[in-house]
Amino acid sequence: PSALAPPHPRDLTWELMSRGYYAASVEPTIEGTEEEVHVRFEIAPGRKGSDVDVSIEGDESLAEDEIEKLLPPTGSPRFFELVFGRAEDLKEEIRLLYSAEGYLEAEVVELTTRIEPATGDLYVVLGIEEGARFEVGDVAFTGANQLPEPQLLSEIELRQGAFFRFLAHLADRQRLASLYRREGFPDARVRSSLARHEGR
């Protein structure tokens, strides 16, 4: 028997879609004996289209091209794998993109696909609810009695009243850890927690 594994039906489907067969389906049939296995694929390509149109709705705060950067090229199998096979991963990537800018409750509330019967073209719609942009409220330090609070505050970027940005928050943690190392605490660890205040 051959050691080569047959291609997965999903991989064949993504490949056909990347060539314009957006309604393609692949159904495998496995037959054989103990010594030999035959794998046959029944392929229904459907009508061939020529275009993929991606629409993003509800993106009022971030530039549309920033969101589109998360998508592989529309002519690649990876695009169809992400949209049709790993939609939850795409939604999570968009959520993280928004959270980096302080939109901690943003979510993708719609991800729909439609094939236009007259042309065979594919239409993809991403609907986003951004939610509120969070500001930094109180900043408190616990377990940090060895260093004065003004010195700790001088090291961080995100202070009260600033818009919360997740990457800046991570950078603040790194700066505090570096401060402690410089001050003779090589084993110091910096952890953080976020809490939403009512009315914010």
C-alpha cells in the first residue's frame, strides 16, 4: 500500500474555490480491502464566478483596510479556509484588533456568504458591533511597597483618562518589570487585572 495520504476533501474544496468555483463541494468515497484502499472524490464545482466582494459593516472607528489586512488574498485557498472553515478564528482576530485600541466589547455579529446566481460571484459580509471605547480609570499598585507610587506611575503610559490600548498596557507591564530589575529586584514579576467600573 502507498504511504501517501489522499488530500483532504476540505483542502480540495478550498482549492476549487480559489479558482472561482465558489459553490464547489467535494464528497469522498472510500472502498477497498485489507490490502488496498481506493479513495474517490465526487466533485461538484458549480458555476464558475470571477469575483469575491468583501463588505465590512459597522466599522466606524477603525479603518477598513486595517480589518482587511487580517484576510488572506481572496484568490488564495487560505482565504476560503478562513472564511468557511475557521470563521470563529477570524472573528477572534477581529476582536483582538479592536481590543488593542480599547474597544474591549467589540464583536463580529454577522459573517455571511452569498453567491449571486446570475454571475456566480461570491459576496462576503462582516458585520461588527464596536461597542464603547474604554478609558483608563483608577490605576492602583498592590504588592509594590518597595518602590514609591510616583516612581511607578512615571514608568507607565496609560494613566487615568487615557483611552485604554491593550498593547500599551502590555508595554507598561514590561516597563515596570524592567524598573524593578534596575532597582535590584531581579525576580520581580508584574501581573495586572482589569475591572470595569459602573458608569464608565
